[in-house]
Amino acid sequence: MFKPTTIKDIAKALNLSTSTVSRALRGGYEISEETKKIVLEYAEKINFTRNPIALSLKERRSYSIGIIVCEVANVFFSQAIAGIESIAYNKGYHVVISQSHDQYEREVTNIQHLANRSVDGIIISLAAETKDYTHIEKLHEQGLPIVFFDRILESMQTHKVTSNNTQGAFEATEFLISKGCKKIAHLANAPQLSITKQRQIGYEDALKKHGIPVKNEYIKYCEHGGSEKGEVELAVKSLLNLPQKPDAIFVASDRLSMGCLAALKKYNTGADLVIAGFSNSDVVDLLKPSLSCVRQPAFEMGRIATEMLINLIESKYPVEEFETKMLNTTFQINE
């Protein structure tokens, strides 16, 4: 049976007290540099790592961070997780990842599970189905540090990281207009999500700037974020069946973009439409019809969210001032 080396074992081997070894490993100023060197060299030699369970019991911290995203397979979220991990591991924190699959009930279960596992804090991007935020608000009120990224809860007083969704949507829609399109539809995520509102504003602002009327029948919401089978296809089909069929579609997320292109291929009408949307996937370069896309700085968003969360976790005083950081998007033309 595996039995990890303890501080007591090191103390016995080096003929030192356990408190001296513990302080040396922590880098305590009261221990001489020579003793620190002896302890650290021996610890490295035997591949010693401090027991995280014992450490968490002593310091009342688990040195772990919970992450909740809708889908790890989504390129945007996998890039954001890479950014989260790049900071977390360097700061001595482990990362526990869970997926909501854009389902409210799964999000509730995941956040409760993470809290029960005594994570020190949570980074979350809201599920498309979530309209009741009690499960998050209660934990926040109890003192659990929470940071939002991408799909944020604007009403909660905490740190948030997002991208300039309105500007990104404006640029994508204006690109479609520059291609001569006048009947531009908008395939949107769940209406209550922060990103949905921000991206719709950008879409409508671009239409208004160029004197094109905003038509409600051209805006289709996907309440489940495209996670339910056939949801995106049904929305695209309803657009294609309109008396005035769109000549372009602005799509508001990665998953919706893929679903939209699949539906257009099925109905063999893709060649007639110009498509632009949010996507961080490199696969879009190979797609037909082509998809010009708004790219978000996902890695940077994850990195900043983690720095914000660790600052909350490690603050010796209650934090009362919070920041919402907005990062710029870029627009990639694929023709």
C-alpha cells in the first residue's frame, strides 16, 4: 500500500524538529538559509510534496478552484480553461472542471458538488437555461469567492471578465452589410444571457447605422444554446421559410454557428447566404459556406478570471470594490 513521505520522515532523516522542517518548506524567515537549503534539497531528492489534505486542514483551504462551463469540447471554453490552468498551477492551486451542458439543473448540481468538496473559489460561465440564480447567490452570500467570465451575472457584486460582445457583433453585421446584404437574420442564444443581449445590441446598431430596419421575425433565439437536438436546425428552417428569406445570417455563438452551417447544408441553401458569427475554432477556415468570425481572447479571459479569483481567496480583508474587465475581440474574414 502506498504511504507518502511526511514532514516527520524528513525531520527524522535530517535530525531536525518537524516544526523546523515545516518552516523551511514554507520559506519561513526565522529559519537560516543553510537549513532551508538542506531541507529543500532533501525534499527534492525524495520527490516530496506537501500533503494537500493535511495542508487544507491546517490552513482551512483546499488549494483547489472549481470551474463550471457549458462544454469543455467547445473551443472557446477549452482555450479559457487553458488560461485558467496557466495561472492556477503556478500559484499552487488545482483545478476541478465540470460541465453544465447548458442545463440549469446540471449547473445547480455542479456548483453544490464543488462547494461540498470545499473548493476555495469558483469560476463560472452561466448555462443557457439558467434564469434563477439562487444557487449561486446563496453560496456567494456565505462567503464563497465567485468570478464570472463570458456569460456573466450582472446583478452580482463580484469580479467579472467578458469580451466586447457589442463591438464584435457590430463588426460582423457591418461586414455582412458590406457584402451587399440587406435582409440579415440573427441566430441568438438564450435571451436572458448577458452575451445574447450585448450581441443583439451590436447587430441592431449596425443595421440602424445603415438604415436597415430591425425585423423581429429575423431574430431567432435558441433557449437551450443549441444543446437540444434539432434546436438550431428548427430555428434555421423557420428563417428559410419566411416570405422574405434572409440573404445573410449573423450567428451569436460557436455551437450555433456549427449547427447553422449543418442545417444550411442539409437544406442545400448555403451558397445563397453569407454567414458571420462568433467562433474561436480553426475549423471555420475549412467550412463551406465560409464563416467569417468574431474571435474572443479566451485564454486571456481565463487567465484574468483566475488572477481575480485568487486575489479574492487570498485577501486578508473583505473585498468591497469589484471590477468588470472587457477585452476586445478581433474579426476574421473568410471568403
